[in-house]
Amino acid sequence: MPELSSDLYGTVSHKLAALKPSGIRAFDKEVSKIPGIIKLTVGEPDMNTPEHVKQAAIKSIQDDDSHYAPQAGKPELLQAISAYLKKTRDVDYDPDSEVVVTVGATEALDATLFSLLNTGDKVIVPTPAFALYFPLIAMTGATAVQVDTSADNFVLTPQHLEEVIAKEGAGVKAVLLNYPSNPTGREYPKELLESLAKVIEKHHLFVIADEIYSDLVYGVDHYSIASFIPERTILISGLSKSHAMTGYRLGYVAGPAQIMKSILKMHCYLVTTVTDSTQAAATEALTNGLDDPLTFRKSYRKRRDMVIDGLTKLGFDMATPQGAFYIFAKIPQFFGNDDEKFARDLATKAKVGVTPGSAFGAGGEGYIRLSYASSEEDIQECLKRIGAFVKGLE
Ligand SMILES: Cc1ncc(COP(=O)(O)O)c(C=O)c1O
């Protein structure tokens, strides 16, 4: 095995070296070693990709669909994404110039942030938030301004946004919203998006809208901020969650043509284009599989209610999640505010894996995130174990 030459030690990118590895992955790795543990840590559907979508991928391979696709994506997929966005959000995107297919929503975020941000720019991120946002923003040389939303049931209010913009002064370039949210499951209602849009417009900002969970909502409708301020919105989504396709790696970005030119340039430098068979599968999902998420939704909703009910009875508090597949629960007061200790004790003593809330930024301290994308049996067993743990210590 090659050993790095000692004269090259410490020469990697300083920006990268300054970043801490993902706390979530590190914690997950640590608790995974505990024998008998059931993990509610992962943000990954436990469902399988619908059969007709798989067949489309298989057919693409068998048809020798194995050459470089156009860099922005295959025309039929770009058309399907544009039609899907029109149908679900009433927003108009030209498939020829305003949509780019990416390697998951992750690359959509990479390409967008690197296209948009300069050193010294600030991006307002309502927290708790998807932890990937922080290192990505840091890598561009910009700064993430964390805005703790825990006092407002985990949504950013227009008043709060105004306050933060006033405090930060010059340099604020964009707001990064994620709804339904990972980790809180909170959705932004239409009126709230409309009033946030006014503030964003007034201050001449971009908004990056990560809507990857938009098809997984429970009892509420999903709206996009793009329907209010399309000229300053970069909309990001993908099929990982809606069609249980995390392993296919399919996401997309939509926005005004002028900014999409830069995003496409970045996308080309990063990955050139997305795998043909993945694009074929996504075209099928967005053409003949628009109802596929409904089955998932029904099942997730049942499990969500199960977890809310179980945890509430045990003294946990939470703002009702209206989408995604996460519960962000406040640890009962008796245990104090150290969520990392609580999660570690729960893992070692009760053999239940959850993610400490602090991993998601400001406002997450004293909380834990549970993913209910697990079987009902596992969820019931976890609730039993958490119950025994909590009662045993109280
Ligand atoms: C809020 C949010 N955005 C983006 C992603 C990345 O999704 P993808 O698998 O499409 O890269 C995730 C994945 O967990 C997520 O939770």
C-alpha cells in the first residue's frame, strides 16, 4: 500500500482540511458497531424502487444506451421534469435552457452553490438544517449564517429574516430554504412562502429552494417559493426520496436561464453528465410514475403517527412534522440538554440509534432526530426500548 510521501503532508486543500468530517456519518458508524442495535438514523427510504422504473433502467442498458448523454440531461427527461414542475407547482421552466439533470440533489446543491457564491458572501440558512449545507457553503469561501428557528416551530418567519438581514448587513446573497425539512419535517405553507418571497425580493437576494421531499407530505399541500419569485429562485429536487431511488443518484436544478448557464458549466466540470440508465429510469418515474409516491406517503404517514404517539406518551415534545420522514423531538426535561450524551446512552443502553440534534446546527441542541423510514416492527420495538430506557432513568 502506498504511504504518502512525507514532503506532501499537509498540502491538501486548506479549505477542505479545515472542515470537520460529517458528524452524522461518524455517529452512525460508531453506533452501527453495537450488537443488536436498531437504527433510526438514516435518511433513506426503506422501500424499493417501483418495478416499472427498474425495468426502464434495465431496458436502457439492454438497448446499449451507453454513450455520453447531453450535458444538461436527455431531452425527454428535461421535458418530463419541466412538465412535472408545471403540474405540481404551476411553475414554467424551459427544458432547453432552464433545467439541468444532476447526480442527486447533492450535486445540484454543489453546482448551485459553487456557481452562485464568491468568497465573503453570506448565505442565510434556517436551522436545524441538512448538515451538508454547511461544508458546501464553506468550501465556496462563503459563510453560512445560521438562523435558529426553534422558537418558531422550526420555520423561518419574515420578521426573523428581516432581523437577520439587518444584523448581517452587506454581503448577504442568498437564503437557503428546505421544505419539507430534513431534520424537522416542517413544511412551509403558501402564505409564509409568499411573505418570505417579498422580503427576499426587497433585499435583492437569491433563494435556493431544496424541495427534495416535496412528494412526501401528510395532510398539507406543497407549494414552491418559485411560484412567487421565479426570477430569483433556484429550485432543487430529485427522485431519491419520492421514488426510493437514492442509489440511482438523480437530481435536478431549475432556474432562470442566465444562472442556469453557470450551473451547467459547473455541472460539466464536476461530472460531465448523468448515467444514461439512471436518466431513463427517471424519465419513466416522472412520466408514468407520478402516483408512485402516494403509496409510500400512506405508509410513511402511518409510521409518523405511530412515532409521534409513542414519543409523546413518553414525554418527548415535537412540532408536528408535515413531510419527509423525520421526527425532531425534544428530549424530556429530566435528561437535560446534552443530545449527544442522550443519543449515545440510548444507543449503548437501549440499543436504539438516533441522531443528536446538534448535528443539524443552531437550535438542534436538546433534540434528537429519528427517521421513520424503517419497518413498523422496528419502529414499535424501538419505541418499546426507548420507553424502558426513559422510565428506567427517570
Ligand atoms: C434536505 C436534503 N437535500 C438533499 C439531499 C440529497 O439527496 P440526493 O440523494 O438526491 O443527493 C438530502 C438527502 O438526504 C436531503 O435530506
